[in-house]
Amino acid sequence: MHRLVALCCLFFSLDGAARAQRPNIVFVLVDDMGYGDIGCMGATDIRTPHIDRLAREGVKFTDFYANAPVCTPTRTGFMTGRWQQRCGIEFAFGYQVEQFRRVNDQWVPEPDIHALGLPLSETTIAQRLKSAGYRTGAFGKWHLGYRDEYNPVKRGFDEYFGELLGHADHYRHAYYDGTYALREGLEPVKRAGYLTDLINERAAKFVREHAREPFFLYVPHLAVHAPFQPPDAPETPMVTRETMLLGSRAIYRAMLERVDAGVGMILAELEKHGIADNTLVVFSSDNGGERYARNAPLFHHKATLWEGGIRVPCLMRWPAKLPRGKITHQAGITMDLTATFLAAAGATLPAGYKPDGINLLPILTGEQPESERTFYWRIDRSNRKQRAIRQGQWKYLNDGNTMDLLFDLSTDIGERHNLGYAHPAVLKGLKAKLAAWEAEIDRTPREVWVR
């Protein structure tokens, strides 16, 4: 009997030790931030000491990409770990969206802009981590469905506080047509305060309350997306359709610096509770910067497939596992974070699940060499078409069927010199790979089509 008790105690002790070794995971996702808008990426007019600390004490990517040039599809890629096109989501929900449902094998237009969301047939990273024993929380912008069935608490998150829409007034938490966006779980709530501050406070509180169990904290900020409203200015008039895009670099700077303050709050809580060393913290953006952003040295901006629309900062800090102060040129993409987080958590994945992203940890720790990757992007709207592929140093871009563009990103990060004429074989090969990817993607069964 005593031997059995001892064995049971040993089992539970080892099981507890195993749980303790699993890292906490924090993912801070900024909206519409420029590639060069934080100090460690070259910004001189925006102070981001806490974000820069992640680079100084962890890994900085130079060649990291968003899954898409706009927000909803990138978030879809992260939630599922797969190309967002497999879910039928290629553009952002909102007033500009073109959306359809499949009815009797025909695409039927869906006129209600709030009707669709991330298909319920998809399993999210939050559901997978929750099944692996993680406490899950999301605080910020959702933009993967407005109706209750798409709410984060229905998609694997134990807690949610934030705005369901793509953007809203930062103080009044409503869209300019009056649609109210702020939720505590499923419930509409009234909260006084600047949204970034409210998100920062809730994120820090989540760490404080769950420091003794493995947790996944997802912090998708609305900042620095329009409307451009500065912090500490509650008297700012309610945003309207006409004022939605009005702002300045100074306002943009203040908005991003308040995000940085939130990163500092999270790091402080991790240190206070002695869990900083075993917490994987990742910081990135959902797409390239927009009108007040600085994308230098890249060309163009959000909603395009030029580098300025899809290449984004990515920083990773995990003192117990990752090297300190490492700069990597390994190409990565948002959906790689899904595979990386699941691997770090030791999550068991079903046999039928085939992620399109990869676990980056073995490459970052030096267990595996850097590898050449191939990424694909597509904008397939009725009024605008773009397609792109990057393989190794080469990038092919089709911008509205105007001409074939080929760039050597190893020497021309700004995409100024079209080399298609000099490397016809490379051009032909990339076009063939892109066409094959599109054909494979379009064969994937889909319930919705959002473009």
C-alpha cells in the first residue's frame, strides 16, 4: 500500500513538473504597424523601449511576413495555422467586403456585412491549447466574426474583452454607423477609457491571475489602425465616416507608444511572478503599415503585395529556450507562429490536421539550419488583382496583370529593379509554382468566400 502511494505521489509530482516546464505563451499583435516603426527596426521618432527589449533579449526576424496584406485573413491564418484561402477568407470583413455563401454548389452573395465569421468547422489554436491544459485569454480586436457564434469565448478562449469589429472609436467603442463593438465575453459592456489602455490593463490582469498555470495570452490591439485618436484625449470628437482617416504622424506615434507601455506592463507581471524565463513572448503586426506608418526600406503599404504590405516585424523572447540578441534572416510567416506555439506547448494534434506553417523553434535554437521557404499571397477582388510568390531570394509579383515583375530581395529589398528579362527561367518557375498553389487552394472545399 505504501509503495502504491509512493508511486502515485511520484507520478503526480512528475506530471506537475512536466506541466511546469510548459511555457506560457504571449502573442501581442499590432494592427497596421509599419516595418520600420519600432526602435529595433530603425525608428527614430517613436520610443518603444519595451518592445525593443524583446529584440535585445530574444530573436529579431528581418524576413517575416504577414499571411495577408489586410487583417482578417492574417488572423485567420494564425487561428488555423493554414493558408486563409483554405477557409475562403481572403479579405477583411467590413463595408468593402465582397462575400458569398456556398448554396447548392453555387456562390450566393451575402449582403449582411456582419453575417459571416471564421467558419465554425475550423478548430482554432485557442481550442487546441485549451485541450492541452492551457488557460486561454484574448483581449483586443477580434475581427473574425461579429455574431455570438463566432465570439472568442465560443472559439476556445476562456476569457475575452475587446472589440469585435475591424475598427471603432477608441473612446466610445462604436463604429461610425453606431454599431457597438465592445464585449466582455458575449455581453456588450460599457467601459470608460481609451481602448489600448483597457486592453493593456486586462492583459496584465490575466497574467497576474493565472501565473500559476500555463496560459496562452493573445493581445490583438486595434492600434495603430484608424481612427487615429491619441491617448489621454477623451474629449476627441466621435469618429465619423469623414474623419475616420484623419490624423498625423504625431498621433500615430502616441498610439504606438501606448502599445509599448502595455508590453512593459506584461513583462513586469511576468517578472513579478517569477515566470518570465519560461514565457514565450512574440510581437508582430497583422500586415504592413498604412498612411502614417513608416515602412522603410520597403516599398508600398497595407493592402498591396509589395513588401511594404506584407513584410512585418517579428520579435520572439523566451529566455529559457531562445538565444539572446539573435538576428535571423530565416523567412517566416504568421501561421508559423501557430505551429511554433503548439510545439512549444507539447500539444497533441489530430492525425488529419495538416498545418501549412512550420515550428520555427529548432531553427532559432540552432538545432536545425535555416531553410529556404516558399510563400504565396493573393488579392482576388472584383476590382483589384494581385498575386505574389517568394522563394528564397526571389519574389515574383503580378500587380493587376500589368507586367511580370521579378525581384532579387537579397540585393533589392525595395523592389526597384525588375529582373525578369535577365532570369527568364526563374520567372517561369515561380509563375508555375504560384499557379499550382492557386489550383490546389481552389480545390479545397470551402463554406464561404470572402474577398
